[in-house]
Amino acid sequence: MSTVLDILGTAMMTAGTGFLLMAAFAFWRLPDLLSRLHALTKADTAGVALIVCGAACMTSGIAAVLSLVLCGVLVALSGATTGHLIAQASLEDEERA
Amino acid sequence: MTQLFDALLAVGIVGVAVAALFANDRFAAVGAFMVMGFLVALSWVRLGAPDVALAEAAIGAGLTGALLLRSARRLRVEPKMCQSRWSVAASGLISIGFAGLLYAAITSVPTVPAYPPLVAERLGESGVSNPVTAVLLNFRAWDTLLEIAVLFVALVLVIVVPVSRVRPAPLGEMVVPFAKVVVPLSVLISGHLLWQGADAPGGAFQAGAVLAGGGLALVLAGAMRLKKPLQGGILRATALSGLAVFGAAAVATAALTGHLLGYPDGQAKIWILGIEAVLTLAIAATLVLLFHGSVRRVPK
């Protein structure tokens, strides 16, 4: 059972790291703010969520799993909110200009 | 594998520091500084000092970053980023020299410091089982009292000097649902850090910084209006109560046991928890007020 969980956890964490790397790559290569935000908000949240799920598979105890889930929820929430705020601020700047 | 991680971390810290120093735009520089704070926090974890890591992440990176971003917004004029090469070279040389002196000082200490065994020996008397809290709130509580006095002085300066306020209006409706989730969580995590400080990494400073994060979310969502005399007054009274209560506790212990901040036998934990609970609220209120700025009118 534990080996199955280990394999599952490692696979999910690897996939999550891939998502984060893609986010970093997108941030580096994409041309403007909105397309960067578009890539970052999604890939970041997915990557962190996958890493959280993977780490949860490999830990024991409800307390550790709960704090991992808390991290994932906070990252998802703040990523979405700040993405929206940054996009809104840039639109307002454009309107003013 | 961990050595590779440590090496990457060290290179990353220096790299982000360079990025912060040479960024062309002020917001990018502050962003790089905040990333550096989080990497430094990670390195404190690797060095086995989770208490320092928590404080660095919450105060050093998070709240200092918020204060810097706020100030960067206020200073409209971009600074002259290209200083003369001589001043850059001179400050670089001074920094390298200082780092060398520090290295020489650290390596010239002949024996291991005497404090850890002393603390370990007397930990039972302190009332708590986390050695960091034992030092901060019992063995060297006097130092912590003075640290709170420093925060007090900073806050008094901010209250006395009327700087312009934060205006949260343009943030829009997305912040309110965000605050609805983050504020209760910050209260919960802050209470957890405060309580666990007795036997695990945590304590008043970390708990206060987390609570202040929730407070900033309230201010930015427009829910906490410090311009209103009641709300502003409560927050200021809470902020200033930290030093008052800590000082009163010092006087009370002096009257009870004859030693300043020498707690009565067997009651140390109650005293420590009481002081830390007040300090948590006071530190949180102080940090929110430092961010918000003075609530007095700017004279025209």
C-alpha cells in the first residue's frame, strides 16, 4: 500500500514541478503582462495543487495533510486574487494613458 | 541531493539580491527583495532555526515588503539608478571587507558558545519547553521588553508625523471574498502560533505578524476604517498596550519576587502566555498602523 502511495505521490510531485517550470518558462518567454498573467495564475495553482496532493500521499497523519491542504488553498486563493488585481490595475493604467 | 539544494539556495539568494540592487524599476526591486526574504527564510529552515525562519518570512519578507511597496507607491519620482561606478565599487569593497571581518570574528571564537548548555540545563525552570521562548520570555525577557519599546517608538513616530493614508478604494470587489477567507484563517493560524510557541517554533512576533497580515487584508478591502475615531482608537490603544502591559508585568513581578521579570515559582507559563497574548495583539496592531500611516489630518 505504502509503495503504491509513494509512487503516486512522486508522480504527482513530478507533474507539479513540471507545471511550475512551465509557469516560469511562460513568464520568461511570453511577450506582455496579460498573457504572462494568464499562464502564471493557472499553471502556478495547478503545480502547487499537484505538489500538495503528492506530498499528502507521502505523509502520514491528518495534521500534516491538513496543513498541506491549507497551503494549497492559500496559494490558489491569493494567486487568483492578485492575478485579477494586477490585470485590473494594468487596464486602468491603459485607460488613463 | 540536499547539498545541491543548499548550493542552489545560496546562489539564488545572492542572485535575487543582485537583481534587487540593479533592477531598473522600484517595484521590481521590492519584488526581488521580497523573494530574497523568502529564500533567506528557507535557508534558516535548512540551518535548523525554524523560529528565525518564521519571523523572517512573516516580518522580513511579508510585512517589510508591504511597507516598502506602500512607500514605493508614494515616491513618484524614479530614483537615479545609475550611481557613479566609484561609489558602487567603494560600497562593494566595504561590504566585502565587513563580511571578511565577520568571518574572522566567527572563526576566532575558540569554543562553542556557553548559552545552549546553560539553557538546556535550566529549561525545566522556565515554564516552557521551547528553548527559544524560554530565552525570549524568561531568561532574557528584559531584551524582549526593550524590543517592544523599539516598536513603540516607531509607532509613536508614525502617529506624530502625518503622512498620507492608504486609500483602499480602487482595489475593487475581488478583495472582499479574499479577505473573507484570509482574515479568519490569519486569526486561526496566529492563535495556533501563539499557543504552540510554548513547546515548538512560534511565539508572539510570528503570531502578531500573521495577524497583521489579516489586518492588512481588512484595511485593503475597506472593511477596517481607521479614520473612524472608534476603530482607529481601539487599534491605537491595542498597539500601545503591548509596552504598557509588559512594563506592568515587569513591575508586578518585581513586587512579587524581587526580580524584574522573575516570575513566581511554578507560575512562569501563565505569565509567559499572558504577556505573549497581549504582545501578539499589540504587535499586530502596531504593524497594521505602520502600514496604514497616521490617522491625523495632513495640515494644508
